[in-house]
Amino acid sequence: MVKQGRDRPLSKHLIQLGQPVLLTSLIVASSILAIRHLGGLEKLELWAYDHFMSLRPEESIDPRMLIVGVTEEDIQRLNQWPLADQTVDQLLAKLEQYSPRVISLDIMRDVPLEPGREALLERLTSSENIVTVCKASNQESLGVPPPPGVIKESVGFADLVVDSGGVLRRTLLWMTPPAPAGGLANQPGHLCSGPEIIISLGLRTAFYYLLDEDIQPEFTDRGEFRLGNTTFPRLTSKFSGYQTVDTAGYQVMLNYRSEQNSARQVTLEDVLADRVDPDWIRDRIVFIGYLTPQAGDDFYTPYSQALSDDQKMPGVEIHAQSTSQILSAVLDQRPLIWVWHTPVEALWVVVWAGVGSILAWYIRHPWRLSLAVLGVAIGLYVFCFLLMLRGGWVPLVPPIIALGAAASTTITILNQKLKAENLRIQTELDITRRLQKMILPPERELQVIEDLDIAGYMDPCDDVGGDYYDVISDSNGHLKIGIGDVTGHGLESGLIMIMVQTAVRTLLESGKTKPEEFLSALNRSIYHNVQRINSDKTMTLSLLDYKQGTLYLSGQHEDVLIVRADGSLEQIDTVNLGFPIALEEDIDDFLAHTQIHLEPNDVVVLYTDGITESRNIDREFYGLNRLCNVIMSNYQRTAQEIRAAVIQDVANHIGQQKILDDITLLILKKR
């Protein structure tokens, strides 16, 4: 392990982490925000909004309101379509007996529907608490005027704003109707055909109710509409999930009370037959409108997930929901739908992109990362839903996409970097492996050694384990034999092995021959080099000096095996003959040597732990005992044949398993 990496300050680690994470987060978030700005996520965000709305618990009915619905049964019983003016007048008369605070008539009365026209108009024009309805003009239509003779202050338009897909999520409080174009421009206008501001039926009804509460409409310095202490946030062109919406007029989100019953409902027949509790009417708001599907006045709402006809909400119910929202916000502090400012939403997306990048940076396993991203996404989902319960429409779709996209992008980048790094490392290891083999003693050098039959073998593993062996003869005929193993794997291990080989040859050529002095000088040289490259690797190393039938063994490594000519086995422990190379600068106190006298046909075996610790498919070690048995079975053969027997047996043991460490073997046989 490199000390620099181990001791690297936290700030450097954070910089190393922060740069790719921040860059990936910003790129991903910017791309998603750009797509969102162009409306590419609007349908998904509106779907998420509807989903949350439909999950909210039902609220209780608004006790301030009553809806009198004209049902299909009422129409069949009266045999009227549309309702005659006389029937509408009878209904209004019956309701006025019980002193409602305001009656909102969501039934068009622009043309006579006799009988009863005169009486109805008299009632509508003389009453101080009946709100009638109109339909605003547009460039292609004159709209529908209110009943003749009514004043502007008792009229509200019935127009509703419907999103693409047919779902009604917003409500208009007021607007300036567009003037009719073309040939319609010369036609006579009416109260709802401009160019003056007209007020919606829901808001007009709320105004009537709030007169007794002494609450008047106001405007803030920013031009936002206020009633009492409640400000109604105006829907803008960039309003959370809305990015391409038409925001003409003063629009707000409609915070529905429930899917079905925002107010108590009775039928036309119930009122005319006196089957309604007077307290349901007294000092209440009474909405009158069609509930029959043939009126064509019903709409899909956020609750209409399947977009089926039975999930539609009648227009009169929607107007009641709008009025209830206004009154509940002003009088009961019920929350309106609110959103964050655009910069905050952008930061929100960037943060979640950052979360995805950080998760990918630390959890690089695909399945674990997928589970982590899923868990975080569920937490985000729950958080957004909890805010929706308080009226907060916080972006869900963009941050979830940012979370997943950033995690995926970061993993892709990391994989590309990993591939490049692996290629670089593999190239370095290939070069190191080639150098490692190039500096091994060639067969021609071994064959000229008269007293010894020598056979060596080294097979570096894929990661380069740093094994070393060498047989060097100086100009004076001094023979130095070495075998060692650098800790760990990789380029550093191979580099240190090359350093040791160079140092051994240099010291030998300089005339150092005494085992302890030789190892001491070698250790100091390697120690300082290892410190220079900021490595913590060490090396076990045994050196053997051969002279006139005697081996002088020094240094700490694996046991040295000796099979005598008579077949007896000796095992020499090297623990007390040295100390790991490069662990300490001064190891003189640990150095020693021992002498081994060789007779003709004696065999000396040197090896690294790549042999004894090689594993088979059952994870079993090859082991020292098996190595001894193979040598004992072949000691009478040549060094090359003994080497071949050992390597073949190790290969049989490993089978198809990957070689995890360098395999090194050196056979010496006294001629």
C-alpha cells in the first residue's frame, strides 16, 4: 500500500471526490432542467401531482355550503330540458324562504325558457344575494351573456381552465375576456365580453359571503391578490410542474377538498318537496347546477386517474370547490397549493443529482447501487407526499430522474476510468513481467557452472507478485544464489524485485562477499529506494554463497529443503538468519548465516510461497508436505527433471483456478 494514499489529507480526498461528482451533477441536472424548461417533463409532473392528490385523505364537507343538483331523475320527472324559467324561479323562491347568505345559480338564463320568464328576471334583478352566471367571450365566440338586467356585481363567469389531457387542476379568479375577432367583432357585446375585468363564479360567491365578515380584497406590493391575511399565489408560466401553461388572467391551483363531496348535496326535488333541513340553507352558500351528464358540464380532475366518465366532476361541484378553497384559506387557514421559487427548484434537482453521483461513487456494485437509489427515491417520494399534505407541490419527477441519471452517468464514467486505469496497469504489469523474466539467469549461464546442476522456473501471476531468483557469478568465480518474495502485488512489487537484482549484482561486482555485510548493505540501499517511492512494501530474501562444495546461507525466507544422496530430507529454517528487507534501515543485529556442506547428488530446493500456498478448486493449499513428497520421489533425477515434476504437480493441484501469486522454484544439485 502506498503511504501517500494512506496518509492523504481529507481535503485532498474531498477534492478528488468533489470534482467528478460536482461536474456530473451539474451536467445531469442542467440537462434535466433544460428538458423541463421546454415542457418535456410536464406530463409526468402533472401525473405525479394527480397521483399525490388522489392519495390524500378525504376532508370533511364544507359546512358553509349546500349544492342543489338538478339530476337526471329531476329532468325526467319534470319532463323539462333545459329547466323552464318557472321551475328555476320556484326553486329560488323556496330557498329564499330560509335566508341563505348567497345563492349561486350555475345555470345559463340568457334566453327565455317559458313559462315564468318575467317572474324569474324580476327575482334575479331585485335580489341582493343571488349570483348569476355567464360565459366569457373569446376570439372565436361571443360567449353567453348573463340574464338581462342583472348588474355586473352579481355576475360570475363559469369558464374553467382545462389542461391538455382534459384534467382540471387550476381555477380562474378573474380575467379580461378576449374580444371576438372577425365578423363577430361587430356583434353587440355583453357584461362578459370585455374589455373590462370579470370575476369567476367561485370568487364572486366568496366575495358575497365575506361581506358579513368585513373582509375586502387587497393587493400586495407585488400585485398578488389578498383576502384578509391570506395571499393567493398567482400561477406563473413556470409554476412547479407547469412549464408551458397559458396563465392568462389570475389563476391559482385548485386545492380540492375531496373526490366526491366537498359540500352537502340535495336534489331539486328535495328542495321543492320540503325535504331539506332549513339549517342546511340558513346563512349558507347555496350552489344550483346540473348534475346530469347530458348537460355536458362535467370535467376530469386529479382524481380521474382512469379518465373514465364516471370519474368526472360536475361544473357546479368545481365552482363550489373553488369557493370553499377561498373561504377555507381565509377563515380556516387551510393551506393553498404553494411551490418553491424556480432557483430553489433548480437547486433541489442539482442536490439530488449530487446524491446520485455520491451514491455511485461509493457504492459501485450495480445491484447494491440500484437498491440504494431505489431506497433514496422512496424517501424522496415520501417527503414530497408529506409536503403535498400541507399544500406543497415540490418537484418529484425531475429529482428522481436526476438521481437515477446521475448515478448511472457516474457509474459509466467510473467504468470508463476503471477500464482506462486497468489498461494502464495491465500495460505496466506486462512491461514489469517482461523485465522480471528478462533479468532471470538464462540457461546458458547456468550450464557453465561446473559443480552444480541448476534449474530455475518463474511464472509471474497476472498482478506480478514480485518474486525473485538469480544465480550470479563474478569475475573471481564467486557464485551468489538468491531467492526472495516482495510483499503484495503489482508494479511496485516488480520494481522492488528489479532493484534487488541490480543491487545484488552491483554489490557482488564491488567485491562484497561476506554474507552479513552483503545483506546489510543491500538492505540499506533498498530501504532508501523504497522510502523514496513512498511504499511500505518489504521483501523476504535468502542469499546463498557457494564455494567448494559448501553453501553459506543467510537471510530470512522460506525453509530451504535438502535431499541428501541417500534420500534423507533436511529442512533448514531461515527465520533467525535475517530480517525482512526494507522494513528497517539497520538490520545488522538480526543477520546471521549457516553453512551447508553438499556431497555429490545432494539436492537443494529453493521456492516461494506461490508454490506452497497455491489453492485448488476446494480452496486447499498445495502445502510444504506435498512439495517434499514430490522432491523425494524425484531427487535422483536431474535438476531439470525435478523442476518439471514439481511444476507439473503444482499445475495438477491448481487445475483451472487462476494463479494468484508468482510461482518460483530453483533446484540445485551437486554434480
